[in-house]
Amino acid sequence: MEKILRENEALGGLARITFQMTNVALEHKQMLKSIEMLGTKVAPMVRKALGVSV
């Protein structure tokens, strides 16, 4: 989350972020868990820190 907020500030605001989720070392199940965590944990924390409501 800190990296996202830092980039947001450095660039004067972000409208959207794209993640490249490629890692041959992760099993499919672990990759799906990572994607789920981005949506259910990270995104809400970033929105809250930026004062954005959806």
C-alpha cells in the first residue's frame, strides 16, 4: 500500500493502476489468493488513505 500511495503523490494522482501478476514460482491457488487480497484488503486501504469512496 505504501508504494501505491507514494507513486500517487509523486505523479500528482492516479486514476488507475495496472498490476502484472506473473510468477512461475507461485501455484495457481496462491496467485488467486494474491489477486483476492489486492481487491479485498489493499484496495480498500488505499481508498481510505486517499479519502476516496466507491
